[in-house]
Amino acid sequence: MTELLQDLLSGHLTLATVLIWTFCALLIAMLGGALMGIRIAGKDLGYELAGLVGAFFGPVGTVPGVLVGLGVLACLR
């Protein structure tokens, strides 16, 4: 466990760190998408539906961007 934390903090890219960073990006993107969906379309669609749709579409651009960024970092090392 301490080795994994050291890899995360030092910037070493292993399969475990890539999965952890991708999962963190997914969670943050879902939260941000849900909040923005509620803010933008909450009154028109209803707050629950707007949050659900935002949570589905929030990670669409974020997760591929994180994976491309991690791929570029892996190539630069």
C-alpha cells in the first residue's frame, strides 16, 4: 500500500496508478457534470433528470483527455 502511494505521489506510471487516476477523473467528472446539469437545465428537465444526464455526459470529454494525457506522460518518460 505504501508503495502504491509512493508511486502516485512521485509520478511513476504503472497500471495501478493509471487506473486510480482514471477513476478519480471519472468521479470528479460525474460530480461536475451532475452539478452543471442541475444548474443549467434543472428547471426545464427537472433536477433529478438534469443531474442524471449531466453525470452520464460529464465524463465523455474528461476521461479520454486524462487517458491521452497519461499516455503523453508515459511517452515523455
